[in-house]
Amino acid sequence: MNSSLTILLALAAGLIVGAGFVLVLTRDKRKKQLEAIEAERTIPEGAVEILDLLTSAGVILNGSNTVVRATNGALALGLVQNRLLIHSELVRLVELVRGTGKNQTIEAELSTGLRGETIWVQARAARMDNKNVMLLVEDRTEAKRLEDTRRDFVANISHELKTPIGAIGLLAEALQDATDDPAMVTKFAGNLYKESRRLGSLVQEIIQLSRLQSAELSKTGELVDLEGIVHESVERNQVIAEAKNISIEVDAPSGIVVYGDHEMLTMAVKNLIENAILYSEADSTVGLGLRAIDGVAEIAVTDHGVGIAAEDQERIFERFYRVDPSRSRETGGTGLGLAIVKHVASNHRGEIKLFSQVGLGSTFTLRLPLADANMNNENKDGNND
């Protein structure tokens, strides 16, 4: 057979096969479109409108478990792919409802997204007519994280309160048994006073942290010159600094203004200075600097203390976390001071950074966005009126 004819026949055969394949794909796509249209016709009147009004993720499935309607929330959570539910837990829920005819609710842990991130959801399913099932999924991930945080916080508080309360009880008993020994009475009374102060500080910082979590800066905020914050914070730490013969060197120019809560900011800077003093050796120096750079105010507190190991630096801002628990008992630290600083920074759209080397000391830097220059001028004009 002529080679040219062979080539032509092969091309013709290829075209026929290709055309047939395209025809099959077209028919399959058309079939799915028709099925989807037919499925949507079976949705009860008003169901689609109700689904569109829901804030939670919503899906309507037909008798063959094909998704015929899905809200943007369902797509955002990654529940649907190629008109099918991709999570077996949700498929089983739909089948259970279809089989029993009764509404069902489950809580499930799902993996979603390219990175397989875990989300926690509450899913409710109800059977409609024509074997359709409506599935509503509420993302409970953030609520679960908050609940876990709350549970841990309560457990930590219980543990932290137990220690000083137990110590106070034991010291009170010891005082009763030592009434005929003035020296022991004096010793136990001093320890009792120390533990009571520790308990008072812990309760006070728990209250402060609770207030921070519910604070609304829009109601309490004002234009604040950070020079005043720095000097007030130093004054609040003067007593403990003098007790260890630690000098606080301050470099804080005026005119660096942020929008924030005066008491919150003072509390945060005071805690940074106190932390530097408590973890520094006696007869040393704590440095405190204030500057503005690239639209950000920075308050840096530097000590020449023991420093913080790299593995502890990521956790240092957690509530009740202590690098050295035995040292914290000596200094009276509650483990909440830096957690409060982190909350204050977050409330003011800022951040707290740490640079530390073991044996050389640490520098904590509170970074806050500067107030708008026009706001500064308006504030000055208002003061001049």
C-alpha cells in the first residue's frame, strides 16, 4: 500500500477516534449539566433562598449525594469538590439522615486545604422531600481554641493560687506553735508577709489580664506622649531597683506620640522594667530607650542579667510560663507580667520583640504604630483653645 495513503488513513482514524472521545466528553458534561438542572428542580420552593441567607456553610444534596447547591461558606471551608462532599464524616451523616429520616447533628474534626489544616465543625443535616438533604456546617475552630485556652487558664490559676495559699496556711500554723520563741515568730511573720504579697500580686495581675481581654481601645484611647509613660513606669519600679542597688538609665525624648490607653501602656512598660530588675544581678544597670523609626515607636528595655535560652524564647510570653521556677519563687514573679505586655501590644496594633543571649542579658522591645501627624496637630490645637 502506498505510504502516503497509509498516513492519510492513520490521520483519518485518529480524527475519528478523537472526535469520538470529544463527543463522549461532551455528552458526559451535558449529562451532568442536565442532571444538575433536574436536581435543582427538585429543591423545594424557598429552600435556596433560605440557604443563601444563612451565615454558616450550607449544602443541598440530591438522592445520589450530588451537591446541587452550596453557599460560599461551604466552598470557603473546602467541603465540596466536583459537586461532591469530600469528607467521609459528612457523607456518613447525610446517609444516616437519608436512612433514618430524622435530623442528625455531629461534631467532627476535618482536614482541609492544601496543607491539611485541622478544623473543628458542628454539622447538622435534615431530610427534605424528593430524597434531598440539607447539610449545615458551622466552623467551631476558633471557639474550640478559646475554650481550650480558657480551660488551661483556669487550671493554671488553680495551681498558681494553691501554692501561696498553702504556704500561708502552713506559716500560720507555725506561728501558733512558736508563740514562745520571738525569733521564730519574727521569721515566720516575715515569710507570711512575703507570701501574702505574692498572692496579692497574682490576683492583681489576673484582674489586669482579664480587663485587657475585654478592653475597648476605641473608648479608652487617647493621644499619649510616650516620654511620660516611660518616666511614670520608672517611678513605679524605683523601690525594687533601690533594693538591689540597680540604676535605671533612661533616654526618652518627648514628642513621640501614639494613640492608646495611658494606663495599659504604663502597665506594659512597668512590667518590662520590673522583669529586667528582678532577673538582673545586684549593683548592675538597666537601660531604657525610646525612639521613633519608620512610623513606629520603639521602647527598648535592656538588662545585663542571666539571659534566656533559645528554646524558652518562644514561650516566654505564655501565661504562667517561667524560665526558672525556683528563681521566680525568690523574686516573687507570677509568670503573667510578659503575657500582659503581649496583650497590651496586641491591643495597640503593635508587637513585642525579644533579643537575648545566655549570660549576656536580654532586650525586650515594645513596638507601637505612631499616631497620625494630623491627629497630633488637632490635639495640640484643641489644647491651645
